[in-house]
Amino acid sequence: MHAVSARRPRLPAIIAGLLLIASLSVRALPELGLHPGGLTAEAATAAALVVATLGLWATGLLPEAVTALGFFTIAMLTGLAPPEVVFSGLTSSAFWLIFSGLVIGVAVRQSGLGACIAGHLARRVGGTYRGALVGCLIFGLVMAFLMPSAMGRIVLILPVLAALGEHLGFTAGTRRHTGLMLAGVIGTFLPSFTILPANVPNNVMVGIIEAASGPVPTFSSYLVTNFPVLGLLKTVVLAGVLLALYGRDRVAMAGRPATPAPMTHAQRRLAGLLGLALCFWMTDALHHISPAWISMTVAVICLIPRSGFLPPRALQTLNMEPVFYAAGIIGLGALIVHAGLGGWLAGVLLDAAGLVPGEAIGNFARMSGLATAIAFATTLSGVPAVLTPLTSDLSAATGLSTAAILAAQVAGFSTVVLPYQAPPLMMAILIGPLPARDVARLCLITAAITILVLWPLQALWLRLIGVI
């Protein structure tokens, strides 16, 4: 029986095969004299590469970075676009923001600042498990403001949360220990879609806008548009769901945790450096310095051998896969625009979504639903790769402003239905370890409440501030 199941094709391989057939079929349409929606031969070739690339990212048949490198290679071999378009992701601020986030995450961990934070946090989350649960959620949200990379934050806070649970007397692997870790992870991930430098899809969206020479949202404008409902209110929803799932029984702590050791000189300097960076991130509307270059300044300081934050040759220990993944996504979006695929795809999506000019609230809801649906096939980072290049076309077709179209994307890709859509959550499941069933249950419940309650509230908020 085991031998038979070993020979059975895996579902991702089957899906990838179907997507490959679909991509080849799209490429063959113009050669057969078929031009649906005015599809040109160049756009058909680009569409074939886009479908194949997104299919590999969605199924995980190959590592994301390998797929991105394959995209770069095939795009150049086929001459679909010049190098400045294909490799636009490598020169975008999003690439360097993710890279610097990885460096900062390693510095916080290597310096011991993360463990120090866990010790202090253990003494401040309250004397009950329910207080600790909410405290971990808030801690995760605060970290989303302090560190620009969701992957880096989760790598950093997982050991902090694990140490915190043991500080409070809960054995690793137990339901209550899992609840604390899940609260911190989900708190630093889901609300962070509304904080501009704090998550990959946000940065990919901004990177594609930047590559197309469009108006790039500032940290403050993005925060005002999205954070009050999809960040702050969603955190309140998460607190309620977590308390309902894990905090129904009132549990007293095993005793007050021991006083943590004082911060070392290096930890104090790194904490001050991150605090200064946060001040610059939050005031970018005044000084107009991109969050990426603020983050890179911190990263370069951390990499200086005598800074005391990182060991020599620290770059050799970095996992560069996330940055190449982001560069591939941004380059894919730039290719869609360059090949003229954007206008054709806009027509197809407009027909599928049933967008009606003049119906602002309805169009916002349909656009948000479309973004959520796309995330099932492309993962969250693929949503801006598909929709952001179409912003002007969608704006013209719906009558919504560019800011409203982008806000609908945020509402869509911030609604995580299943963990596989979010690589940081999958990483937390693997290295946490966190039970996949618990993570999926929390995502499903939160997504349902988001769609039914928070989306209408977000539409009302956008109307109130004049976006729609």
C-alpha cells in the first residue's frame, strides 16, 4: 500500500502540469489566429511565462527563489523585455527593504536583545493567561512597527515567544503555550499589511508602482488609509478570537517571572538605533526618505564589524531566498505592463468581477473579493503582481480613485483564508513549531469576520476620509 501511494502523483505536481498546459495554450492562441480580447503575440508569450511562474509559486513545486531566477532567465532568453524591466525588482526599494529587514532580524537575535525583550515582556503581560495572550498579540503588533520584514520578525519573535511561555510556566507543545506563540505570530503578521514597510505584499505593491513611475504612497498616508480598520480593529477581532479559542478558562500564572538581567551596552545601542529608525519611518511624509533607505542605514551600521551587533562575515549566514522572491514578483509585474498584458488582463478581470462604473462601494467590495480570490492561486505576494499594474485601467473602468483601487487590494491580500497563502505563516508552522490546524482555524475564522464586518467598515472609513 505504501509503494502504491509513493507512486501516486502529488497534487502540486498535477496542478503545475495543468498550469503548464494552460500557459502553452495561451501562447499558441495568436499562432492559431485567435486573439481573444485583442491578445497580441507578445502579450501571449508574456502571459504564458506569467501563468507558469505564478503556478510554480502557488504550488511550491520549486523553491520560490529558484522560480524567480528561472523567470529572470527565460524572460531574458526570449527577449520579452529589456534588462531594466526584467530586473526592475533588484533595483526597487522593496528588494532592499526586505534585505535590510533580514539583517536587522539577525542583529536583534545575535545581540540577545530578543531574549532580553522576552524577559521583560514576561513580567508585564499580567497575572493571568488571558492577559498574557492579549499581551503577546500587542507585542506582535508593536514589532510590526519596529521591523520592516514579516519573515524577519517571525524568525525573531518565535524564540522570544517560546521563552516567554516557559517563563510563565507553560510547557512547550501544550495548548496554552501554542496559544501564546500563535497570538504573537498572528499579531505581527495580519495587522502588518496596513503598515507600509512591514510585509512583502505591501512592498511589492509599492515597488511595482515605483517601477511604473507612479505616485508612491507614503508611510503616513498608507497608515491613515488602512490601519484604523484593517489594522487596529482587526487586532481587536484577533484578541476576541484568540480569547474564545484559548482563553476561556481563567488560568493563574505559576509565579512571577524572575527579573531579567540588565541590558548590555550593545543591546541598549541597538534598541536606540531601532527607536531612531522608527521615528524616521513614521515621519517620512516630512523628510521624504524612503523606508528602505532608513532600514538599509540601520542594516549597514549593524554589519560594520566593530559595531558589536553582528559577528564578522554575517552576510554569509543570511537566507537570501525571500529577497530574490520579492525581486521576481516585482519584475513579473513590470513585465505585465511592458508587454501590454495589463490592458488585456484588465478587460478579462473586469468582465469576471462584474465591476460597474459609478458603484463606489460595490466596486470596492468586488475588487477586494477579486484580490482575495487571486491570492488562492498566486499566494498573497502575487496579488499586487497581478492587480497593481492594472491600477489605471481599473480606476478608469470603475470610477474609483487610484488610492481606492490600492486600498481594495490591501483589503484583499490582508484577508488570509488559509496559511499556505502566506509564506511567513508556513515558516512559523515549520520552525515554531505551530500546529497547522490551529493556524488554519484562526485564519478561517478571522477571514470570515473580516469579510462580513471589517470590509464594510473599511468602505465607510474610506468614504469618511474622502478616498471613495
